[in-house]
Amino acid sequence: MPMLSITDSEFNQFRRFIFEATGISMANGKQALVSGRLARRLAHLQLGSYGEYIELLDSGADAAEHQIAVDLLTTNETYFFREPRHFAALRSSAQAWREAGRCEAPFRVWSAACSSGEEPYSIAMTLSDVLAERPWELVGSDISSRVLARARSGHYQMERLERMPPEYLKRFCLKGQGPQTGTMLIEKALRRRVQFMQVNLNQELPPLGMFDVIFLRNVMIYFNLETKRQVVARILSHLKPGGYLYVGHSETLNEISSAVKPLAPSIYRKA
């Protein structure tokens, strides 16, 4: 089947689709990205144009196809222990909680855009190391069902582990053998400590409870200003007073929220 080209009108329709579905504002000039990610899907469905595909999505007749399109069009890039200063700050927060003897309720962390799981597993390793047998809970959420399936599996290529502390690699990971050579598996006990769930941050949030720390990293870069304000307000409604919010190193909450105060670049605390 020959490669189909996408018209400007079709591209703008997909921009509207992904904004309405996720709040993501797709920039101009991304036609090649959209057509590249959707080409195989059009071939699978035997559709003759991108316009036919957007008509199928807009009809609402196939909820599963709607999710497939969202999965294909959302960007998921991550790796273990990304932005190390956040994990140093998390370690300090967990140590302070432990030393204060606050064990009547678990120390709770939310990885609010967890992608394929590298971030929540990095958090889980840190909490397991610092808190040991003390109670802690960890939620990892994403809008994409595809990356959540990968996250639940806990199975990764070895090249994803460049920044993982060697002692954590030995303690929490199983090296692949035979046909699995070049991969590793997060050990089962740690995988069981992470609750993965599908959450659209651009809609009313499910009853998640309150958290001591929330990671909201490298997400807001895809939203316009008003969407950023709405998403952050929803997120902060689940952050305990005195809790910490981490955003991406290139992100800021200036003009977005006054409910948290900056402690360091990309690290905020709720009043």
C-alpha cells in the first residue's frame, strides 16, 4: 500500500482531536510525526486517507480505536532516575517522614505521567531503600494504555539503565538470560508495590487520595497556559499541605499556581 500524504486540513483535525482528548497542544509543522505514527494504523484498517480515519474517530463508534489513536499520538520519553536531584529530594523527604515517626499512615507518592514505568520504579527503589518495612504507597498513572501495559510488565532494555545506581541494579533487577539477553526485569516484589492506573489529567480525577509527593514532570510543555492551570489545580487538590511537587527541569509554575512555593528549580512545596 503506498504511503499516504496528510493534508493541512487533516493535520489540523488531528490537532483538534488530541487537544480535545488530552489537552495537548500540538505545534505546527508536526505533519510528518502524525502521518508517521498513524500510517500503519490506516493500512491495518484499510483506509484510503487520514480524513477517513479522523471521521472514524469523530463518529465515536469505536472507543477502543479512540484510545489507540491517543496512544499513537502521545509522546512517551523517559528513563530511570531522570533528573537525579528530584530523587535526592525524595530521599530527604522520606527520611524526614521516617525520623518523625509518622507511621500511622503510609508515605504516599504519585507519578502522574508515568509513561512506560521507569519513573515510578525509580521512585519505588528509593522508597524501598529509605523506608524499608515502614508503610509506603506508590501510584503511577498515564493516559496511554499502551505504555501502562509496558510499565506493568517491568521489562526493559539494558540501555535504559545508564543512570541507575549499581546497588539498585543488583538489588531490584533480574538480568535477562538466553533469548532475554540485553534486557532486565524489575523484581516481582517491587512491581507489586506500584499501582498503575489510566488517568487523563485533563479531566476530573478519580478518587486517588492525598499524597506526600507528586511527580508531574515533562507534561506541562504540551499544554497551553489555561490547560496548565487547570491540570495543576487538579493535581494540587491531591497534595497534602506541606507536600512536594516536582516538575520537569524546563518547566515552571510561574503564572500557573500560587498554591505552592518554589524551593529550588522545578521543586515546589504546598503551603
